[in-house]
Amino acid sequence: MGLRILKITLVALLALVLGYIAAVVIGVAAFEIFDVPQRDGGAGMVLMFVIGPPVAILCAVIAGVWYGIASGRRAAAAGVAAVPAGGASQGTGSRLLPVIGAAVAGWLAGTVLQWVMQSRPYGTIIVALAVSMAPWLGAIVLAGGTWWLTRPRTAAGPR
């Protein structure tokens, strides 16, 4: 169940990014076709900050619900068990690539947080420590969570 939720989340995240990009590209094309007046970039800002985010969120919700329904039907139709036939479980090799990807994503997210917060004063030493350790914390937390979500399970489920 955890791996399915992770996949649904990743599909929704991909749809969020692609939906935002599509909204901006289609909006810029529409602004050029309909000759929308640009006053100090106001139309572009409306497109980027008012129109783009709701379209992206709508795309993410639709894609997440669609993938959740489609993956549930596929698993039910195939009669998929959590443990492959013969009782053999997955090795750590198949889990390693998603864990490495999650660690890299966590590191990048922490680095972006540092970049955003670089010129701001910190109220407490705890906030400064959290921001300075953000890449490490992001990499460790996301890699650990991915390792846990992709763990082999028995057919009866966790007890």
C-alpha cells in the first residue's frame, strides 16, 4: 500500500509540474494570439501567479485520482500478491535506485531551502541549524522513507 501511495504521489507531482508548464506555455501563446496588452509584465505575472497554480493543482489532482483508480484495478485484475510465486522476496538491488533518487531529491530540496533563506536573519539558533543541515536532513529522511516504503512484505500483510 505504501509503494502505491508513493507512486500516486510521484504521478501527481509530475502532473503538477507538467500542468504548470503547459498552462504557462498555452497562456503565453494565447496572450500573443489575442494581443493581450503588457503593462510592466502584468499579464505575465497574472499568468505565472494566478492562472498557472490552480491549473497545475487541478492537473495533479486529476492525475493522482486517475492513477490511483487505474493501479487499483490493475492490481485487482491481476490478483497480485505482495510476495512473488515461490516465496522469494525482492532483493535490495531493486530498492536501491529509488532510494538513491530520493536521497538526491532530498539533497536538492535542502539546497534550494538554503538558497532561499541565505540572506535572511534567523530568529533562533535552532532555525539556523535546521537550515544549515537541510540538505543532509532531506536526503536522510527521504531515502529512509523510500527504503521503508519499498520494503518486501508478506502476502498476509504487516502484523
